[in-house]
Amino acid sequence: MSRAAKLQKRAAQVGFDWPAALPVVDKVREELDEILEAMVDNDAEGIAEEVGDLLFSVVNLARHLKVDPETALRSANSKFDRRFRFIEQALRHLQRPIEACSLEEMDALWGEAKRQEKSTPGCG
């Protein structure tokens, strides 16, 4: 991610850049659409290429929004880890193996973790 940010910053310094964040959002959507097309075509190589393009575009969007992508991803990782541990702990408390739970049950617990974070100052 940091390499992508450096490349984009260098290009922006000579004027090769979007004028604002909204066109970058459109580019992110375009890249996501291209992933979907590659998925429909069952094109593994195309999928990998388009995922790379999407990540590059998301880093560019972060730059336009003055968000450090590395920091944002670390924060997202921490949030996911916290919420997933909540699911694991809740199921241990219920004496239910996580493997026996449906995605819907785990998603409901995920929602509960989000609600608890929002109601706890300084969390989430």
C-alpha cells in the first residue's frame, strides 16, 4: 500500500491526478465492476489483476481523503479481530462450537458486537 501511495503522490506532483475525491470513487466502482466481469468469465488471472487495480484505486481514494491507508487498514483489522473474538466468546459462553453455527447466527452476533461498541465510549 505504501508503494501505491508513493507512486500516486509522485504522479499527482506533475498533475496526473483526479481533481477531487468523487471521480476516484467512480474509479473504485469501475474497478469493482471489472472484478465482477472477470468473475462472470471465471477468469482467475483477470480477477487477480482487477483486485490489484481495486486496491490501488482505494489507496488513491484514501490519499484524496487524507487518510493513511496503512493506518486505516490496521484499524479495520483490529475492529474485525475484536468483533470476531466477541463471536467466539459468546459461543463459548453458550457452549456451542463455532463450526456448528450458521452464518446467520454468527452475523447476528457480529451485529451485537457492533451495537455494544457503539454504546461504549471510545470503542468501534
